[in-house]
Amino acid sequence: MKSIEPSDLVEIIDWHKDQPIVLFSEIEQPTTESIQESWQLLRNLTEGKQFHLIANLTKVSPPPAFVRKGIKREYLRVKPNILSTQMFVGKNGLLKIALKFVAASMSMNNFEITNSIESAVERIKNEH
């Protein structure tokens, strides 16, 4: 089985008004280490600049407490630079509900659950 590198999970997929649109894809079974590595790559890619975040969570289940805690910690580190957050969860209704609670607990600004990555990019370009 091929190991997954953070660079396979975090990439700049587009730009809007000189601000990157970053696609962050989470793995099925995230670990504390994979969370830290992925978010560090995101910080490296965005170089402290403001950016739009699209999270592809189609492969994940509602995460256990330690994963939620790690994601929250890392998200809050970069939150001042995030212009908008779009979450793509596919047809996972339970995850949609869980994300709404997580987003509220983290006071996410400009948070949306989207139907596709393409529609998230379009929304960013039309609304921001």
C-alpha cells in the first residue's frame, strides 16, 4: 500500500484576487502526526498570507475526540488568515451535522458546506 504524503493532501488549486484557494483533503484515519504534518504544509504553502480553504472530507467518518481536538488546534492557529472555509462531505449526512457543531464551536467565519469542490471554487470567486 502506497504511503500518503502531506503534499498529496494539501495543494493550491486556484487563485482569487492574489489569494490562494487551498484544497485540503483528509485521510480516512487521520492521526495526530498526519494532522500536524498536513497543517504545517498548509502554513508553508500559504506563507502567512490570507487564503480560502476547501476541505475535502468525503473519505472520513465523524472523527474521534483526539482528532477533533488536533484539527481544532491547528485550524485556530491559521484562522486569522482564513478568508472562507468550504467543506465538501459528499453524501455523508452525519458528517454534515457533526461539522455544523464543530464549526460553531470554533467560531468559523464564512463557513459553508458545499456540493462539490468546483462549486466551492465558484462560490469563492463570486462572493469574495
